Amino acid sequence: MGKLSVLASLALTFAPAGIVRLLAPNRDTYRGAMIDPKAYAVGRLANKLRGAGPMPTVAESREQMQKSVRMFDAAGPALARIEDIELSGKDGPIPARLYSDHNDTQNLRPAMVYYHGGGFIQGNLDSHHALCCKLAKGWGGIVISVDYRLAPEHRYPAGVDDAISSYLEVQKNAARYGIDKKCIGVGGDSAGGCFAAVVCQQTKSRGQPVPAFQLLIYPVTDGHLKAPSIDELEFAYVLPKVRMIWYRDEYAGDFAGFDDPKFSPLYNPDMTGLPECYILTGGFDPLTDDGAAFGRKLSEAGVKTTHRHFSGQVHAFVNLTKVVPEGTQAIAEICTWLKARS
């Protein structure tokens, strides 16, 4: 019965949205919105595949993420340039991958240093390869994806230090990669969104070159994990609270200073002078309040901020584009915003 249930959920996940609406007219609701039918289908499948057993090992969780990407994310478009490169970090080399739809390096182009999501413990260049291809193709700028160190092998602040170092290294050697150093932004999703926000804040406070923009896709901004949506969506599809706490604790280790802006960028006391920001949130994502609160603080500090909210969406939906059409829509809208910043 369990196997048949999983197969039925798999079939529903790949069925047209109209079929899902017909079979599940009374889907989950939250704050006056109903979950998107495709997000509902993939979310239920994810729950069935994970089961109700104990938490996975870190290795098992990493494999689960890779399988999810292979199953549910549409392949990225072909590009003129995809190059594995190596950036210098304060603790050693940092692997990265450059994406561009242009072969020439003489005509300098805008760029974005991108930090993948994965709860600080998983994800890599391959898990976000398709997304970075889509961003580079749709925008026309250069995307450099960073393979920062992961916890628990490398706990805080290793990953975020790699994020800062990699951005500064791209700034330093921009011309080598065909990049206009005056137009280098940062971006990331989930844990990577946290890193992107921290890079902007840390470079500003240190008097270093500040990114030209920040793209934050359902970012985690408060290490305390105390936003109302986290408790109200405790059993959320894709990202239940128990997993959020586990990810955070694997990343933090013995560190408990969750008010430190380098860990929780929401607690930065001075948001003035930070770069223009685009924040993407989903209504059925426990991190929806983290993103909204961060956007409000930026706006109150006079930072131009665009907050795009997909009220029916779950966490990670931009990496579920094979089955969730709104993920493709969100990427297209992000690319339009990026073009206007270039």
C-alpha cells in the first residue's frame, strides 16, 4: 500500500494543474490563500518519500536534495560559456562555476555572485546548475556560483567567510572574467540568501566594495527561527520546523550568538547604505516572515526594495520547475529585475 501511495502521489505531481485542482479541491490554506495545486502535489510526494521515521544522516539528506533536483527541476538552457573556476579564500581555494551566454571577455558585463541554498549543510554547484543557467540566459549577465564549505564538516563561520571571500575575489579580478567591476551583485536562495545579505552588510561595515544589488530568494535571516510563520507552518511541505532547527544547529555547532548579524542579518542595527534588494517569498514557506521582515527593515532604512510574494508557493519552488510552473515564472521576473539593474 505504501508503494502504491507513493506511485499515486508521483503521478499527481506530474499531472496538469487542472487535474490536481479537480482531485484536491480543498487544499491547504494559510493566511487567506490556498496552496498552488502543483506545489501541493510535490509537497505531499516529498512527505511520503521522506516518511515519518527519524531524521536522516547528513549524507542521506544531501542525497535526498540531489534526487529532488534530478526529479523535479527542468534542465537549464545551453550557454556559450560554462567554466569551472577556482577563487581564492582566506582559508584556501573555493571552487566556483561561471555561467555566461557570451563568449567574448572584452565587452565587460554585469555579474552576480550566487550562493546556493541547502540549509548550510547540502547543495553544491550541480544542485543549482540549472537555476544558474536560467538566470544567466534570461538576464544576459554573468553568474558565478560558489561552492562554499558546508557544515557540519565546516561549521560557522566557514561558509559565510567563503561567501565574503569569493565575492571580493571576483571584485578584485573582474576583468579576468569579462566582468564590469562596477556592476557586481550577489544573490542566493534560502541559506544562500542569508549569505548574500551578510556579504552586503559585512563589506559595507569593513569599508570594502559593496555589491551593486542583492537578490534574496526566500532567505533565512533570523537564526533564532522565531518568526510566526515558522511556528504556524511547523509541518510545512519541503521545510518543516524540525528540519530547520536541525540545519541551523548543524551549521552553528557550539556557536549560540544568534543575534550576531553575521549569522542573522535581520539583526544588523544599521541597514542604511545597503544595495537595492529583490526579495522573493512563498506563502506556504516557513521563511516567508523572515523575508518580509528583512524587506521592511531595508525599506525603513531607505533602501529600495522589491518584495515579490507568491502566496501559494512552498520553499524551494524555483528549483522545482519541471512540476511547478510558477518557479519558471519567478525566474523570469527575477531576470527582468536584473536587466533593469544592469
